[in-house]
Amino acid sequence: VEASALVIANDSAALHMAVGFDRPIVALFGPTRVDLVGPYGRSRDVVQRVTPSDRLDHKNAAAGRLLMDRITVAEVLARAQGAVAR
């Protein structure tokens, strides 16, 4: 992780390690609250598609899958290009 040019990850140890090493990231978030557990100081790098009717509950697998399915490959690629360019 320390030597990575870019880390694309869900809310995981790898993502938070990348933040600690100040690496470029694209953080994919589903049913968790970014304001509580997001990448420290890097909310601009988070991709999360929450609607007003969604309830963030990391223990609800079906809801989590729905939220993650909303993130498109094209969106992740665009974010990755932007992260590397910065």
C-alpha cells in the first residue's frame, strides 16, 4: 500500500492504510456513515450513492449490495484518473 500509485478500495484496512501513507485513493462506500468511519480528511475521495430514502446500516447485506451496485465502473475510472492527476 505504501508504494501504491493509487488505491481503490471499499471501507477496509487497505483504504485506511493508504490514507495513512498519503496515497491517492478512490474510496467505495456502501451502507456505512462516511462522517463516522470515512477516510480521515479525505471525504472528497469517497464515492457513495445514498438517496434520502436510504437507511445506512452496515449489517443489512441487501441494502449494502444495493448501495454498492449504484457505483459505476465509469465513475470509479473517472475518479481514479482525477486522483492520480492530483
